[in-house]
Amino acid sequence: MGPEKMKEIITDVLKDVDVVIGYKQGFDKLHATPCFINKAEQIEEIIWSPVCVQNLASFLPSLKAKKVGVVVKGCDSRTIVQYMQEGLIDRSKVVVVGIPCTGVVSVKKVLDKVNHQPIEDVVFEADGAILVKTPAGETKLSLADVSPDKCSTCLYPTPVVYDHLAAEPIKSVKAPEDVYKDVEEFEGKSLEERKVYWEKEFDRCIRCYACRNACPMCVCQDSCIAESRDPHWISQKSNLSEKFMFHMIHSIHLAGRCVECGECERVCPMGIPVNALKKKLNHDMKALYNYEPGVNPEDKPPMYTFSVEEKKIEEHKL
Amino acid sequence: MRVGVFICHCGSNIAGTIDVAKVAAEMRKVPGVAFATNYMYTCSEPGQDEIKEAIKREKLNRIVVAACSPRMHELTFRRTIEKAGLNRYFLEMANIREHISWIGLDKEANTNKAIESVKMAVAKAMNNKPLYSQSFKVNKRVLVIGGGVAGMQAALDCADGGLEVILVEKSPSVGGMMARLDKTFPTIDCSICILGPKMVDVAQHDKIKLYAYSEVDDIKGYVGNYQIKIKKKATYVDWVKCTGCGACMEKCPAKNSYDHFNFGVAPTRAINIPFPQAIPKKAKIDPNYCRQFVKGKCGVCAKICPTGAINYEMQDEIITEDVGAIIVASGYGLVDMDKFPEYGAGRYPDVITGIQYERLLNASGPTEGHILRPSDKTEPKTVVFVSCAGSRDKSCGIPYCSNFCCMYIAKQAILTKDHIPDSQSYVFYMDIRSPGKGYDEFTRRAQEDYGAKYVRGRVSRIYPKGKKMVVVGADTLLGTQVEVEADLVVLATAVTAAPGAPQLAEKLHISYDTFGFYVEGHPKLRPVETNTAGVYLAGCAQGPKDIPASVGQGSAAASKVQALFSKDMLESDPAVAKVNENTCVGCLKCIMTCPFGAVKEKELRGGRIVANVIETVCAGCGVCTATCPCGAIQLSHFTDNQLLAEVNTICQK
């Protein structure tokens, strides 16, 4: 799957939108970076390969006033559906260029494999192998070994919503029951074990808010309750309880909204598995409301409805 | 900040299990508390005076009263501090009675809990902001839900006082349960003879607008300004044209329709007028039985109707009415006979309920007042009454007494003797409850003058034997088993909440108990009010009660509405949601969750979209504040920071 067809589509799309958001190469071959295209000559910069990890749909709410074309992978496309459910974008002003995706790389995992040497070149071979050249030599990796965890249980390799598709659609071969296997496994541990685990993880948090800033569903951004004094839910102290509280707020604000794009975890400079908390809440929301975020534009997020009687929550019997 | 703390003894209610002097002493150590004391009855006049004096003397600017539930006296103390010149929202109450002293005996633990509770209230009070009410106009119209005797009395009293009344009745006629009764205890006067004139008054009063066969579909608004949606259910008969001649009913070929008015004691026609005195006296089609609806052809009534009133295409209609207050008199239901497998669970035709027997006794009933067994239409000579069929029975989920069964059984036993002089009645009872004026004399008359045999004990089983029903029970006074071969058995089935009562309560935002009966504002002192301003209760919707009590409550509720409407303007509660436009990100999720439709979109200069709360529509429930991810929408008097101050206090070591 080369970027040629995608470039053709974008050339077309660019004629009636203000900007197209795609990927271009970053500072080395292992890093891609978002690019905003509004002139035809920029189209040549566009790339598509497993290093295109960012969720470009995240930019859409801030560009609500403009007509925007956006390149999305399967996982990213759920963001668009969730935005539609929550009324955060005007679908008629968004042109979605979908890419069926067979998996991306985790930059962190690749760097770990090559001992954080400077990257000279990255070549993706037809059989799925990756050749990484560094001053120390050449390393051959398999994509499956260096993909982020989300790829191993991906149910939506083909975007769930699109206007143009850059390649033939791919069907998922993954089992839906495996998606939350890690959550269920973790829940098997004792309360004490889980507490110790999270205390250790959150202790590393530096409250840089990268997870929040990268999150496509964190709509508040600069008005975030984590930095507000009125209401003053948490202070700026850098202690464990305040860090814990921040992550609890982030997770609960995403209950039944997280599209599991994994951006929070990808951008965390401290390698904290923050996505697990959101997955846990999604798992619960699925059990309580049979709701999966970002799949069907007609759905209503259960936390954004009000009904006196909730079917599965027995507060009082009528 | 100078906080004054007043700890109430409430006689021994609080001081008995809490060391109030110690609580006051501890409060003096709390930063910000300028004055703390304990007093025997803070709500008494000298108690309130002490607060007023302390405010002046100690220059207090926040007041904490640790006493009973704020439901009881919050308003009292708000007025007190207002008289002393403080904003009424500078008062905070700590409920150390219902929440602490009444529920634990360990004085030390109670005292510690009280200290924490009062500290929390102090923290909240220090964060309280002055709030000011707005006044708004009252719509002096009243909605009465339910056209039984309680609802009719309320409607008539309101209308006679000059108020416009909207009366909504879900069945095709007003009258309710009382219209079905034959005679009433303890005077044995004819029920419909005393109710009929009231029904006519309701129909003819120019201040009363009656919606029969209608239900309250939706209620929006607040005290003084409610918008009511009323669903007029399709009757398939144009009531403007219908004269109530009854020709359709005579000719209707669907003769096996269930008779809701007669509780199924005999069938009726698919098109019917429920009873001769019905108000309005109009026909209605039951589409579950009508051949035109079931089979798609018939049309007999349409042909026979002299005014052409039949309309098979009729649809439900929604009507909107604006009112300022609501009286709920939605009545009661009866427990299903299916609950009693030991009594045949409704399988034996000659085991019937008290209300069905009432219809057999009634001259306008299906037997024209002759007592005839449903099975073979013969006159029963032995009639057994079983009281407490479901009532006072935890296994049925009905631990309460149904209030009036003892009395109506005695009445029915007397009437049975009147109708069939050679009959014998037996009454199985647990206790005879007859605490009304002339009531006990009445039950004695049933036994002494009319020879009803009262057996103290419960019935374990009823089974058929030939044409008879054998009633097996205990006689606990003799300590033996008894068996009576009866021709007819009458079960005094328990009173339950009306079907759909909880759903109506949710629409009205009033509380209901586990049985579905509506909860009054105070069991003694606010018997017809609810905790929702502008909504009042009357009759059995609040709990089982007899006719005099229901009528009394109807009048009482009407007088409450008159008092409410004596003012032209009401004060709004300022404890409503407020949007901080600087931090609102305009995601508008609050609009999606607001149960009252009180949040709307607003465009600021420069085009930025934010949420905006319509103060008078907001009920202050706080759903929006829980939804808002950035805390930009806050419930005044219950802001995040006010609650966090309390949480932080209790979490401090």
C-alpha cells in the first residue's frame, strides 16, 4: 500500500477544502509528523507508512470553522464518530480520507530494540519486516514485535467512517473478546496488588499533561479542572495523591468516550500505561450500557443522557 | 471571617447521646470560629434571640446551627439571621439529630462524629456566598390529578375560592372508588347519592375544566409556573356529539368485554358508559374488545348512533395547560388476587374481592343489587369475609394495615343480612380496627344486631367442594381449627399504591415510599404538602384512608393552594446552576443532560458559544455540574469548592 493513491485522493480533496491534514516525515525516518496542506505543491511531502502514528482527527474540533480534509487510520476514525455523537464537529465540513491499516510501530519499542542509537534509515519490507539502520549496524525487526499494544487487538483496521478510501478495506481477524483481556487479567489481582502497581506507576508522573493535551476527547484543554482554582479539585503539589487524582479525573471524564486511540500512552514521556485506566472504564461502560464509543454516529454517549431509570443500575425500584 | 456556632440540645434528643458542651468547646478551637455555644432549644424564641444578639455582639458574619434536619428548621434560622442583617445563605446547618444522636447510643463516638460534622458545616459556611432571590409572577390556576372524592373536593374548594381548576381523571368518569361503593360506613347512606351531587357540581362549575379519560403526560416548570401536557386518550367517540343515550351500548355485539368499572365481576360491551351516573356521561370504545378493531369489521355502533359521534380513526391528543400549583389525588390500587394461591389465586369464581362484592350489592351494578354468586347466579346463604388479604402480611410485601377494610367488612356483613335475611356471615379477622367516630359501635352492631360471626384467626386455605367453597382457618380464641362451608367468599384485598404511582411521582419530582405511596412533607405537621414546593397531596395517594379523611385532605390541600396563591409574586430559589462564561468551553454536554431543559446555548460577542442557564427553569438538581468536565457550571450554594471544603475538613487527620 503506497501513498500514491492517497496523494491522488488528496489532490482531489484539496480542491474544495481549506486544509488537508496528513503525515510527512519528521526529523528522522522513524518519526512522522502531522502536516497541514493547503497548496498543491505540498502534496509531494505526504507519506504513509507504519511510522504515521499520530491521531490526526484530534485537530478537527479546533478547526471547526474551516472545511477540513483529514487522513485517518481505522483507530483514529472512531474519534470522528465520537465527535459526531458529541456534536463537536460538523460532519458536512469534514472530508475523511481513510487508510486501511495493518498496524503501526511504537517508536519507543523500536528505539528500545536499537538501544536508542540515532536512526539513519528505516525500510519497511514487503513481508512486514522492518530494517532499521543505525551507526551500530542494521537491525531487522518484525512489525508485530514493535507495534503498540492496541494493534494486537485491533477490531477496526478499516476506518468506520470515510469519504474516500486509499486502499482495499481490510477485515479484522482479531477476536473481540481479546480487547479487554488485559483489563480482566489485571482485575484478577488483589486490591493491594493493584494499589501497589498504580502507586509505582503514578509516582513517575511529572504532571506534564501530555496525555491530556494529546487526548482527542479532552475538550477542555486550557480550562482543564486540573489547573483551575475555582473549582479547586487538585492543587499543583507534585505528590502521589494529587497525581493519582489527576489521572482519576482524566479517566472518569473519558468514561464511555475514550476511543482507545492510545495517544495518551504514546505521548507519555514517563511510559506510564495510562490507557489501561480508560480501557477499564470503557469495559465497565460496555457492561452497564452495552455502549462502545466511536462506532456508530447515531449512538448517544450514556454519560451525556439523563434518564430517571437506568436499566442496569438499581438505585430504587419503580 | 467570624463564624458563630450554635449547638442545640433539642431537649434530650441531641444532648442525651452527644456531649454538646464538648462539641461547642471543640468548635472554639477551629480557626475562623469567633463564637460557639450550646443551648437547650435553639429553635425557640429565646434561642433565636440569642443568635441575633450574638451576631451583633460578636460581629458574626457566618452562622452554623447544629441541630435537626434542615428540612425541619433551615427556613426558621434563615429568617433569624436575615432579621439580624445577614444574607440568609450565610446559614449552614449540621444535622446532628437525625444523622447522629438518634441513630447511635455510644456517646463518645457520637460526640466525635458531631464534632466532625459541625466542622464540615463551618468549612462550608466560610465558603458561602450571598445569594439573592428574584421574584416572579404566579399563575393562579391549579391542576388536580385524580377525580375521586379527594380530588373532586380539592377541585370544588379551589374553584369556589375563585381559582381556575384543571381536573384530570384517567378513567372515563369522575367518581373514583367511592362511585363504585354501595353504602358507606358507619351511617349506611348510599354512596352515589352523596357523591353524585358533587360529581354534577364538578361538571357544571364554570371554574373547573374537566379532562376525563386523560392522563398527565409531562410536567415542566416550578412552583407558580408549571407547563402541563395532558394526554387525552382516544375514546373513538366524539364527546361533543355523544348525548349519552346508550343506544350503542345496547346494540354492541362484543358482549364479553372486561368491565373496568365493575372490576370484571360481569362482562360489559366494548362500547360502554361505565355507570348510569357517570360524569361525563359519554360512551367510549375499548379497542381490545371492539370487533371493528379486533376483526376489522363491524361498525354497528356507528350505524346506530343518532348523532354520528363514532370515530374509529380517533387518535390520542396532547393538550397543554399552564398552572401554578398541583394537587395530586391519584388514589389507590388493590393487590392482585394472583398473590394468594392458598385462596385460589382468582381461579374460583365464588371467591371475590371486597370491591367486587360492593358492585354485587349496588343497585346500579351488574346484578341490579341482588347478591348472586358469580358461578351459578344463585343467592348465597353463607358468606365468609376474609380480612387482611395481603395487608399486614410481610410475605406479600405489604406490612401496613389497609385502614378501612375492617369497617367495610362490617358494613358488607350488615348489608348481606339486609339483602338475604336468612343468610349467615362469618368474618375471619386479625384485629378489629375501628378507631373512628361511631366506628366501633358500628362493628359491634354487625356482630350483635346482625349476627355476623367474627372468628379471630387467619384463613389458611380455600378449596371447592361441590357447589360450596370450604374455608379452612384458625380460631385463635378457641385454639382450634375451623372449617366453614361457604357459598361465597369475599377477600378484603390489600390497598396498594395506584398503578403507575411511582412514574407519576418522578414526573412531579416528589418522593414516594417503598410501596409507591407519596411522602408528605412532615408526617404530623405537613400532612398534605410534599417536599416539592407547589405540589400537594390528598386522599389515598399518600396512604390508605377512608372517605372522611380523604375529603378532609382534599379541602386541606385546597386551602394550602389558596394560601400559596394569596400572593401575586413568589420568590425564586437562588440555589440554581450558574455558568462561568470564562471557563466554559462550549461543549454543551449540559444541554444534553439537563432533565428540565433549563440550559440553552448562548453566543457571546465574538461568536464564542457557551452554555446559559435559565434561572427560573433550573430546579437546582446539579446534573449539569456533574456533567461539566471543566467545572464551569456550578450549583450556587453547593459549588464544588463549598463541597470540597467539607470533604477536605473530614479528610484532615
